[in-house]
Amino acid sequence: MPTPAGATCPLHPGVVAVDVCERCGRFVCGDCTVLRDERTRCTECAAAASSPSTRATLALVCGALGFVCGAPLSLAAVALGRIEERAIDRGEAPREGLRRARWAVRLGAMQLALVSLLLVSFVAWRLLRERLTGSP
């Protein structure tokens, strides 16, 4: 977005703005311009983008709590983690959340595999017990 003539930096009054933050639309001077993923950001937006998103953190928390609370949180961890990975790929979420999103997907998938294994084991045990004793 072109900077209008006479626009000044809000943090440095009297200093001419050279660009516009692509996230919040604030005018920025040369000292306040931060390039993040080839996008112009003001210092505040660049600082906010340097921490993982809330969705990435929530996905990881669901993945960790899935061991205690079961399959619903494991499914949520996988879903939120995949959504966050796609948002990061599109540039809509900070890259700093990628590690959390991937761990959430891994933890959730591992928990779902364990639950599936437990269910299959239980069914096999019941079938074997019926066959050996002749009663349900």
C-alpha cells in the first residue's frame, strides 16, 4: 500500500512514514519498519507475530490433556494442529507456532492409536473368553 504524502510515524512524530504495516495499517518510519516473512510490520505487530498463536498453544494443551481426558481432546488436538499448520503455510499465523502444532498432531494421533488398540484388545479378549468358556 503506498504511503500518502505527509504521513508521519505515530511513534516518532515529525518523522516521515516510509511504509504501512500490512497487519494493522499503521504508518511506519524507517526505524519502526520490520520485515517479517517478506511483509512490512510495525514493531508491535512484529513482536506479536514472534510468539505462537493461541490456537497452536490450545492444540498442544489438548494434546497433553488427551492422555487424561481421552479421545475428544485427542481429536481436538489433531484438528486444531492441522488447522494451525495450514494457517502457517498460508502466512496467516506466526511460524513460531509450527512446532506446537506438529506436536499437538503427533500427541493426538498417538492417543487415538492407543485408544484404538485398547478397543481392539478388549474385543479380542471378549471373543477369546466366549470361545474358551462358552458363555458371554
